[in-house]
Amino acid sequence: MFLNVLKGPYPGLGQIDRTLPVAAAATGIERGSFLKVNADNEYEVATASDTGSATVAGAFVYIALQDQLDLVAGMAGNVGQGAVSAANGQAVINALAIIPSMQIETDMYDAEADWAVGDWCALADGGIVTEHADGETAVAKVDAVPVARWVNNATAVTGWRTGAPTNVITLTTVYIPSLSVS
């Protein structure tokens, strides 16, 4: 749910982004989720199966700039809210390409992983990053290990954006297919 671009082309004319509908079956897309584009040219949450192998490149991914349940995403996709209903609508969101590289802070990482500065990251289920295994496609490199920081729009009380401490990791995005580090 948290994404902060520290260094890179965002926001600006140099950013590489795409605005696409969210796949009908997609769930769990939050700001900062790692996404892939499916065969229907729609966003889906990236999973561990998108990491590729030593002989097959992993999926090129994007980082969501908004939640799929965001009211603006719903209006952009004619989803309808309240008195206005559109049964066939699809949320439409914008996402940043991981190349050109950016330095980001995000809470979309595997909290169980043993992170160290310099570690390579690969995709995991749920649109998060985890530790890279030999031959997988690297999508980021760790610049700073997870640390708690204040996030103004984090939810401390259900239904309210009161702000709260959130654990974030600092990464530089990359796209290196079939990376072997051994």
C-alpha cells in the first residue's frame, strides 16, 4: 500500500508508465504492487511463477500507482459507485515501468526474507518482492534493509487514514533476466 519514489524519472516527463484496465479476476492490487500485463493487455498481480528461469526471461513488471479499489480507478473504468452502477466496468489504473531504474521505498516485500544491502530481488506471490534465486529474473536490488518509517496515509484505525509507522524497504529497480550470481 506504500510506494515512495526517492530518485528517478517519476514524477515527470521521463517516466515510463502505462494506463490499463485491471483484469476481471485480479484481486489485491495496492499502490506499490508489482504487476504484469496479461495477454488481454490488462494488469494482473505478479506472482512467483513470473520469475522466469535460467533459459526463459521473467515477466517485465510495473509498479502500481494506485489501489484497484481506488474511486478514481473505478471512475476511469466506468465501474460506478453509489447511485451510478456499471456492471461491466473495469477499474483502470496507472503503473510505472521498473526501467528506467528508480530508487523506491515500498512495503511490498517478503517480511520473512533475510534481507541484506546488495541482495537481488525476484517476484513473489501477491505482487511483492522476495530474495532472488539463481537463474531467476531480478527486478530490484536492496539499497537499505526494512525499517519502520512514518507513513501519513497508513491506516492505524480501520476506516481512517490516520498515519502510522510502516515497515519499508529501499530498492533500486532493475530488469535482469536469468541472473546467475553463483
